Amino acid sequence: MSTLILIPARLGSTRLPRKALADIAGRPMVVRVAERAAAAAAGRVVVATDAEEIRAAVVSAGFEAVMTSVEHQSGSDRIFEALQAVDPRGEAETIINVQGDLPTIDPETIRRSVAPFEDARCDIATLAAVITHEAERDNPNVVKLVGSPIGPRRLHALYFTRARAPWGEGPHHHHIGLYAYRRESLERFVSLAPSTLEKREKLEQLRALENGMRIDAEIVDTVPLGVDGPDDLVRAREIYGA
């Protein structure tokens, strides 16, 4: 299948202002993400942004970028606008949404995100990792994927929650917010209104489940570092040896 990797990036950030342009070993963070996405060799890579500064930084680094509206409230809305702009003929069948704050993500992790599409019934594919630190089981900032095993390294998602779930003995899974969509699934998803549980849990992926869409997750070994605040940025710079 023809694949398009889209990286939504904006300047607005509460905890780390202008984080998309934060320097990591001499390059803006969003460029580091684009480098990782390109290394995955999974498809064309485009940054979708609402800021000319980001577009200019990406283009000067040799990557492709497209401007999108400042009004978007979610990354999925932004990548859908970008999809229409960069692929108006509908040639891309699969769209991978890689968040713009994952500068150390393993390219292999990006490649594995589409593995659940081996099952034609899967609408949206994502990633999860087994939680190994006890405190994370009750941390509301660690989103849990509750799912039924459908293979040695795959789950059929039944629910996503910030609470500790499921109850009882057994593993808990940290949901990694990287999504792959079939083109028609993305088109359907962005046409849906925010759902009841989505608004309650503040988790956009619940909109898909509440509307009968199927999400399957590939289990990977580690959770990529998401840069949300200054401490995360320090860790990312350390990983790059800066």
C-alpha cells in the first residue's frame, strides 16, 4: 500500500513554548522527528504545520512541509487537511500520524505501526508497550490500552483510559499515541463529532471506538520519549549527546 507519513507540528505549547523549534543537537525538534520518519523508509514524509517558522525550518533542512489552519483542535484534523493538500488525487492508501514531539522515536517503531493492517477488519492501527513501572499503572498521564490479545504481539483495543485498567492480575499496557489510518478510516473519523467518553477521558481515540471503528495495536518493547516539558527536552538532548 502507498503510505504517507504526516507529522503535525504547531508553535503553541503550554508547558514548553515553541517546542517544535527547540534545539536538539543543532537542529529543531520537528526536524529530528522528520529524520526519524525518513529513516523508517515507510513512505513520503510531510510536516503539517500552522506556523511559517516551522515550515521554513523544515524546508531548509531538506524536508517537505505544508501549511494548515491555525484553527485545528487536534492532530487528526490537521493531518486530514494536509492529506488533501499534498495528495489530492488520493494515491496514499495508508496515513501514519507521527507526533511532532517524538525526536528519539525508533524508525522501526514507526514501521511496526502498520502491522495490524494485516487484518482487513482493522480501521486504525496503533502501538502499545507493557507497563513495567508500578507507579505508571495509576498515573493519569499514562494512557492505558485495554485490549484482547489477538496474537503474541498484538491487541484488539476495547477501551482507552487514564485509570488503572483492567482489574486483576496480568499486564497493563501503555498506549503510545502514534496512529496509522486507512485513508477511508481517517476520512470517517474526522467527520465524526466528539463523543461522550472522548470528552470525559480527554482521549480522542475513544471517538473511533464509540462509533464502531476497530483499533488494533502492535506491542513494542519501549515507549518513545515524548517531549512535553523542559525535563523531557533535557533527556532528548542527552540521547543525542548534546
